[in-house]
Amino acid sequence: MTDLPNIIMTDKPTYDRWVGALLGFFLTGSAHYLSGRRRAGLLWFFGILTMTVMALALLLISGTVSYMISLAMLLGGGILWLLMLKQSYTPVRRIGFFGGIGVIALGLVLTQAVVFVILQVVLPLRMDSVSMQPTVIGPSVNEIPADSSDGPGFFQRLFTGKRFWDIKVRNSGFISDRLAGTAATYRVGSRAYELPFPARPLQKPGQHIASGETLWSGVATSGDSLLVDRLSYRFGNPKRGDLLVFKTDGIIHIPGSETWIKRIAGLPGERIRIEPPYLIVDDKKLTTPAIFQAIASMTDGHAGFMLAMPSARLGARLAKPTDEVLLGKDEYFVLGDNTGNSLDSRYFGPVPRKSIIGKVARTYWPFTRFNALNEK
């Protein structure tokens, strides 16, 4: 009898387990897909993506319940991603050097595409001025000695956004004035030091400071972190009282391109003027929505609607009670809630519809203020 040749069944060559984890890190579910579990790989990718998008959409809905559900979903999505990564620590079939580079590149491209799409719907923004206080809180500082024990602890930093700073100079020199174009950067000799806005050095500009001395120490509180709804205005027009987010491109007196937040006070076709503390729209005192009555009442931290201060650099549209602005068909008159500290339409005029990005939906951080706008 002739012996049959031995037939040895071998599996396809595979990578070490860590390669699977690496591929899964860059492209969710890719290790599952390459190891033959294609359906599981697709479910991991689209499941985590869907959960993240739904969580962000819920954040745009005001209220405590939606906020808590959204946080739970984001936390759950993170846990699922870690579980996916753990399962990705498995042998995957070899796809060659260029195949691996392709998977990583695809993961990066898809990530950027997803981020791009999400940013067309919701945009995170940090409040960096005091023009909207007390509705939206901007950054603040409180000087305390460097050796003080009153600095915020971990949980206070987490929930309130407070952080202790102790900025010591590393070289001797004279303190300069604030550097142009910066919020709170000062030079000592040849070195530049950035302080938390709106802090100022403990010493006056022009004074000498020795190496190792404290330039500034204290507690800085971050401004509110906001979520901007970019979807609503694609299907409807801005409404009076909305916290409007817009680009400053082309607006006089504002160099460059910045993203600003102001409240819509006047709608297309209306006539606007100010008789402190009231805002006058078409010769009537504006009292609705309720925020305008609150501002005019000069209570709860509001100072009323103020006339613009004449300025050779900025100009002024509403410097006298008789001054008036007539809005065009696609123009909106915007004001800060704190008109004493706001560069707004009283100076640079109406905001065109094409410059509008969206409206503020909620404060999402610090956690102690997640429902602040809803309360207002």
C-alpha cells in the first residue's frame, strides 16, 4: 500500500497580540475585523460612535436630567472603548507593513471626519471675558500668598475650575508692560511669563525683580465652558434673547478673526436706542424675554443698559439717548449682559446673518454651573 503524503493544516500567519491592541487603538473594532470577527468589529465601531453622538446631542438639551444621562453615556462609551481595546489584544492576521499603515491612516481619517461632522452640530467654547456676567461667568483671579494653605484641593479644582498658581521668575530683570496682543503675558528681562487672565504682576511694570521671587500667586477660576448649538439656525432664525455666537471677520474695530458671545437684543428691521437703564426697541421699553427686564431692573448683579462711551478708536453708535440704529433685513443688534464691560453693537454696529455660528445651549463645566443658563 502506498503511503499518502502527510497533509499539515496551518493557520494563516498572525501578528503578536500587542499589534491587535495598537490597531484597535487607532481604529475601533479593527482588530476584531482582522481576526475574522467582522460583524463584531463593525458593531464596536458604530456602537461607540452612535453612543458618543447621542450623548453630545443630549448635552444640547437644557435641564439636569439630560445632562446626567449624557455624562452617563459618555462614561459608558469610554468604558466600552476600554473593553474593546482589551478584546483587541488578540492575534490578528498579517496584512503587511503598508496594510498596517493603511489601517492606522484610515482610523485617523475617520476620526477627523467624525470630529468635523460633530463640530458642524455642536461646538465647545470657553468664555474668556466678563462681558456676559452675571449670566455667563468669565475668568477671575484672587491673589493669595504663595505659602497660603487656602488653595483649592483636587475635588474643588474638578468641580469649580479653580486652580492655584505660584509663578516665580527664573531670571532677574525689569518687569515690562503687558505684551501687546496677549491677555496676561509679561516679560522679565529676556523671558516671557504668562499669568492667568486677568491677573497682573504683584510688582508694577518697570520695577526690578530678582530670580526666584514671585511674579504672581493666587487662585484663578476658569471661565464657563459652553456648548454651542450650530444646528438650530440651519432650520430657523435667531430669536431675541438668544446667546449668539458669531465670527468677527469683517467687523470694524475688531482685528482678525475671533469667536464672540453676545445676546441678541434687536431683530432685522427694528430701530434700537438706549435710555439707561432701558433698551428701547421701536420706541418701546424692552421687557421680554425676562432677561431684559432683569438687566434693566439693575438687580442680581445686573447694571442696566448703558450708553456707549465715546471713543476715537472704537467710535460709538449709541452714545446718547437720541442715537438710533436701524437694522437691515439680515442684521442683528447684540449686547453684552454687562454693558459696562462689553464691546458690542453699541460700538461696532449690527452683526450680519452670515457671521452667525450658532447659539449657546448650556454650560457644561465647571460642574457646579452645568444648569446655570437654564436657571437664568
